[in-house]
Amino acid sequence: MSDYMIEKIKFGILSPDEIRKMSVVQIISKDLFDDDGVPLKNSIMDPRLGVIEPGQRCEICGNTMRECPGHFGRLELARPVIHVGFVRHIHEILRATCRNCGRFKVPSSYIERYGDPEKAVEEIYRIYTKMKKRWPLLAKRLANTLKKEAMKVSQCPFCGAKQYKIRLEKPTSFFEESEEGNLKLTPIDIRQRLERVPDKDLEIMGYDPKEARPEWMIITVLPIPPLTIRPSIILETGARAEDDLTHKLADIVRANEKLKEALETGAPNIIVEDAWELLQYHITTYFDSETPGVPVAKQRYGRPLKGLVQRLKGKEGRFRGNLSGKRVDFSSRTVISPDPYLSINEVGVPVDVAKILTVPERVTPWNVERLREYVINGPFKWPGANYVITPDGRRLDLRFVKDRKALAQELGPGWIVERHLDNGDIVLFNRQPSLHRMSIMGHIVRVLPGRAFRLHLAVCPPYNADFDGDEMNLHVPQNEEARTEARVLMLVQKQILSPRYGGPIIGGIQDYISGAYVLSSKTTLLTKEEVIDLLSAAGYIGPIPEPAVLSPKRYWTGKQIISMFLPEDFNYRGAAKVSSGKLACNDYECFWDSYIVVKKGKLLLGVLDKKAIGSQEPESLYHFLVREYGDEVGREFIDKVFRIFIKVLEKRGFTMTLEDISLPNEAKAEIKRLLNESFEKVHELINRYRSGELEPEPGRTLEETLEIKIMEDVLRNAREMSGEIAVKYMDLFNNVFIMARTGARGSTLNITQMAATLGQQSIRGARISRGFRDRYTAHFKPGDLGAKARGFVENSFVEGLTPTEMFFHAAGGREGLVDTAVRTSQSGYMQRRLINALQDLYVEYDLSVRSIEGSMVQIIYGEDGIDPMKGIHEKSVDIDRLIERVAGHRL
Amino acid sequence: MSETKSRKSKSSKSQSASYSFDIFKHELVPKHEIVPIDEAVEILKRLGVKPEDLPWIRASDPAVRAIGGKPGDIIRVIRKSPTAGEVVVYRYVIPG
């Protein structure tokens, strides 16, 4: 056997001759089965169309069911019918050619140039064929413009016949609009016209007459597809259910029979036309059951039938559903759950899963003993094996092997054992939607009891995972090449830096940030016991450094502990997240300890928070650590230091109480006063509006001006100021406030809404105004424009909302929900289109971006040749950082 | 094919009088220049592509018209870039 390469694929239209040639059966009978239920010959269930029962041999090719590909039959139509897929082309050719002589209606400008129409066609043909070889895309454009221009010509340049407008009535009727009125063109008329068009004229319109003569777009013989593509299903009851296509074909045969009968008996024209129309309908819906302008073909119980087009089209169609996307073996899916004791590189796999997923391992002298052990354990005991492949290629299912011990003894080089998934294996882990490359990463297996996949919390951001019921997929690579690729390219630690913005996408989140802050705070002093506790959480073995405080007692600072895990020559400076408001600092002389200074690997000043170790924080301490010392150091930092952060919180306790968000009475009074002042101001504005004193702003109506003034000047201000009051009264080391300040979770806005006031609720950026006429609910007077009547919620979540306030809040909240729902579907579709357009582009070794055909998209990637993962956020070289690294400070 | 092309470019040129101002004075319009043929051959060789594999630019593009580029020419565009200083890219002029 020799190998062939597919060089190209050319699509054409089957001609009636070809259809007859490839057909093995002519369909005559409209019944499918005889009285005993045996398929009839010359029906659409003719056994010659394909073998359906196992063991039987094909009458045509002699193969059994597995090998026989099935054979086409044909149905000779009593009258020709239009193919829906080609109506557009038929319409265009009819309009671009003469109704009388069938010649291409050369536009006058070409005739002027070349003398006579015959010469023009000749000349255009010569240019067109040349162009097609060199610039096929350009040739296509030329053909299309020619066709468009020819459609406008109203008199044939060849025979001089007057041309009429041809109207297409969707889906398949054509009318010619002459002076005498509209005339319906039958498929027979159309076919005659199309037959008259010469090959050369077709070619300059962009058709290939060898593969697609236009008259073949009118069906005279219908190919009947083999049974193999429309198999019948035997139901449990023993009854047979036929495929949709078979049903449709039966309809077509019946309609054809009726038409034939009408023609033979010489029935009146109306009856013939009705029968013809029906045949057209059935054939149309056989191709595309969702053709616009035609009632959807329905199965008996009201289920719409699937036409040929429906088999191919859309998400579950042949292309997207079966060819670009397939179901795979060696994969698994369950709920995910967090496990802070795993490495970020690991994934916890339930034993039940590990006993089903297998890895093929070749037997060698070095692993026989281990593999024998697996075989003896068998498929039901982990770590075991499910299959053994003998040197002659037989596959033994260990479930049915009686004596596994004996089989284990037989193992030797040449055998392959499909062993259970084991600790240390590499797998691919994925969460949908897979929007970027970090959606599928390589993880090292850790087999654990339980039923959920477990993962480290720091890998939640790249997957965008949480644990409210999320499920994830796991795939086991089956060969060495795939495993190596997964290990070298896809392992989690290789993905710490995101190519999207060049910062770490894996980093501190939530409790890690709170813990880092608490540990690195100035107030944290640790006893020896505590230090030992923390260091052992990181798995540290070695000496403890000198304590920072010797008297009255030996105390270590949290910064000392963190410094133990920083590289010795690491320098860094930068403001912390907590450096804002009155705690703001912009150099190292910081009273509030909110400016981080790391010199020679020692954290000297500043607290660690989101700006230093957070995920999705470019140019942070952690970012520079990973970029300058590599992913291995970055991984170690997470696996060790982050565990200390959690331990700190465990020892200290970190929670949230009602007290954290309750304010003292004087604060409440202050806020009340502020809000009342604001309401007063709103009132004043409304009065000025009513009395006509209010001046409209340029480009705005009076009403708009009033609304803007109320919204922006008064009410937004009210919430911000009451938030400031609330924060003013809050303890700096209040846990809720720590979380907001460090960026661990929540914001000052959230605290304001809980403690002080919910503020203005809005829909589409405006105050809530719809509902009853001139008022939102019946609780307000019509026309009341005051703050409370238009959605200002005075109370906080702690105080509790009044019923009307609750409704305003629900209305505002609903908008957010609707927005996210709409946004995800829209951005998902945009993403799909973008990826379809860009997926085949690649970066060549000369750094140019090229398409698969070799054409250039960018002369140099990104026009600067920089890998965003390795470069600096939006810069090519960061001189400042280079100086800082060496000198220990910025210029 | 040259005939059809010249016809098209003629008609497009006649209806578009050249602008009364210099479009290259605008800060967002990068510098365009026609690459001389011998230089163009060398560039194509260095990039390892055929002329039509370069990104296309229409002959009717205002910048191409301003410098008098014709279909088949290769145009050099020099753009300013915040990361790379100056970026030199090439375009292949197509009719239209």
C-alpha cells in the first residue's frame, strides 16, 4: 500500500449523468416493507443501499456491515425541481444572461473598449484566466463585479432581445416581470435557459462549467443516500424507528408518485401544479428543514425534522460538534474543592478516579517488580492496573483474569501495563470556559480519599474557579511526548506570569493577603514557640535567626520570618495598598509602615498586602521575585510562605462580627445630620426647578440638569462623605477594615454600605423613576422628586432597610444581574469569532507573525518583538527596576 | 489584467481630487514612502516572502495616493511606538 497526500479538495455539483452512474438502485416503490416487514427492493430501504444487519454481506460490494460504506440509489423525478441551496446562484445567472440566447450580457463599457460583444467576452476570458492563476482572490472580485454589472443590462448585446426583471420569491419561485404582466418561470423553463449559457460566459461569471454547470442546480434525478447515513433504530419495544432523512425521502417518493400519476392521467393543470409544488416543498425541506418562508417540516409528534443542512450546521452539527470537538477517553470530571496543603503544582485526585484512569507503562527490567505488584493488586485495589498488553498485542482485561499472580510472573520486556494513576503522574486540568491558555494547566497527581478534585487556592484566578459547585475536567496524557510537553510547558508554575498583562496571575488572594498583612505588621511580635510553629508550617528545617527584640523577652518580628524566604540579593521598594488616605506614604520614611523596603533579601519596612503579593498585580514584589529568580523560586514562595500566612491567621483568629461594621451613636448621628443636609439641598434644587430659577446646562434640558445636579452634586457626595465618617470611627485593626484596606476582600464602599448608608440606587445611571405613573410605588406622592422617593436608601445593611428601600435596592440589583448575563453571552460570541480568525497565526523564527499560507501579518511580533510574559508591563526595558536591583533604591 | 486595473485606477483617480492639505502633517498619520524596486527586492528576500504575502494596502488609501503609489509598489510605513521607538513595516499596494 502506498501513501497519498490530499493536495486539494474541489467542490462541484453532481450532474444527472454522474448521479445515474453512481447509483445502484432506481427507486420505484413508494412502500418500504412488504407485509412481513421485509424491506422491499427498489424502495428507499432496498438492502442494496447498504448492509444494516451484522453478519450480512453486501449484494453490491460483498463486504460485511463494518466494511461496506453503503451505496447510492436514485429517484427519477417526474418533473425537475429547484435545489434550495443554489437559488441565489440561479437568480444571479438568470439575471446576468440573456433570456433569449443565453449569452452573458456584456456591459456597454466593455463593448466600447473591445469593439463587439464577442470580442469583449473573449478578451475578458483571457484576462480572467490569467488572473485566476496569479491572484485568485482578485479574480473572484472581478467575476463578481462583472456579474453585478451584467445584471443591470436591459438589452442583450448579442441578439438584441429585451430583458425583463426576474424576481425571486423566497424560497424557490421565480417570476419574470414583463409588460404583459408577471409570468411564473417553472423549473423546466429555468433549466432550459441555464442550458443555453455557453461555458466561456459562465467562466467569466466565476463558475467552473466542468464541475458545476448551472442546469445541474435544477434537480432532475435525486440521489438517494445509502442506509448507512440514515440508520433505523430498534426501540426496546421491538418497533423500528426510521431516521428523519428516511421519513423525508419517503415523503419525496410519495409526492413524486403523485405527480407522475397526475401527468400520466392527463389531470388538469391545477392538480399537476399542486403536486409539483408539493414535491418542491418536500425536496426543499429535505435539504434544509429550516428554510425561511416555508413551514417547518414536522415529525408526527410535532418534533421538527432534521434536514441535511441541520446535520452540518451549528454547535452540535457535524463540523463544530463532531470534527472540531470530540469526546475523549482518559478524562474525568468532578466537583472541585480547596486544599491549602497541596503545592500549587498539584491536584488532588480521588481514589475512585485514580482506579479508572490509566497510564500505559512499558515493562523494563527496572520496573518489572513494581508493575507485577500493580498487576497482582488488579483493577479494584489502588495502586493497581486495569489492562495488560502482551508482546503480541493482545489486550487482557484484568477484571476477567483468573490468576493475576501467574500473569504477573509472566511480565517481561515487551509487555505494557495500563496501571492506575499514581502520585507524581502529570495530568492536564481544565475549567470551562477555556478563555486563555491558563485554563488548561499541567498538574502533578496526588491521590487522596474523597470524591472531589482538590486544588491550591492560588490557582483559582487563572481558572476563574471558586468552590460553589464548580466542576473541572482532568485529562491523562498517554505518551511520553505529551507528558513532557505538559511538564515543560504547561505545569502550573510555568504559568505564574500571565502573557496577558505580564504580571503574576497566580499569587495571593483573600486570606493569604490578610495573613501577610497581619504577619508583617509592626505590632506582630512572635515568641520562640510561635516562630517554630510558623516555620514548621512552611516545612522549614534549619536554624532560627537572632531575635529582633532581646529584652525584656526574646521576640521575633513577622518581617524577620518573611525575610528568611527571600533571595539574599533581592531589592525592592514600593508603596503598599494600605498606603492611602491619611496612611499614605511615598518614601521609606513612613510612620505608618505603608512603604515596603526590601534590601539584600531583608524585609526592612512596610507591610505586605495586595500590592506586594497579590494575584493580578504587575510590578509587585512577587512579580519581580518570579521574573528575576524564576518560576521555581516563585512556586516555593507560595508553597512555603503562603502557608505561614494561613498559619498566622489560624493562630490569631480572623473573622467578622457585627461589631466590626457597627458604628458608635455619635457617628450615626453625624451621618444622619449629613444626610439630612443633603436631602435639604435636594429639596432646594427641586424648589428652584419648580420656580423656574434653575438654569439648564448647555445641551441639556431642564429636567436633565436637575437630575444630574441631584445625582452628582448632592447624593453621590452624601454617600462618600458618610463613608468617610464611618471609616473615621473604625478601629484600624478591625478585621473587616483590614480586609478592605489590604485588598484581601471588599472595599470601603462595601463597608460604607454595611455600616453607614446604602446610598443612591440607580438604573442605567439614573435615579429610579419607573413604576407607577409619576412615582415609583404608591407610598409616595405623585411627582415627588425628593431623594427618598427616587431610590436613595438612607439606611445601612446593619440598620436594616425599610420595605420601600428594599424594593429600590432590588430594582438596582436586578440591573447588575441582567448586565452580567448579557455581557457573558456577547463576549463569548466575540471571543469565538476572534479565535476563529486568529487561531492559525504563528510567530516564525524570524519573529514575524505569519498566517498558515505564509503571508505576513506583522513584520515583527507586536511590532517590538517582546514576549509580554517576559517583558515589563507596557515597557520594553525597565531601567528604574534594573538600577533598583543593583543599587537597592530607585533614582 | 493590466487593462482592467488601469481602468479602475483611472476612474478612482478622476473622482478624487488630491487634498488641499498635507495628511502627513497630522500626528496620527505615520510616514509612508515608496520603496525603490532594487531595495524592495532585497527586503522581500530578507523577509522570505512574495510581494503579495505582505499586508495589503489599497491604491485608493489616502496616504498611498498622497505619495503616488501604484498597484504593485511596496510601501514602507514608519510608525512611532511607545515600546520600540520606531517600527518599520511594509505594505503591498493592490488596485482598488
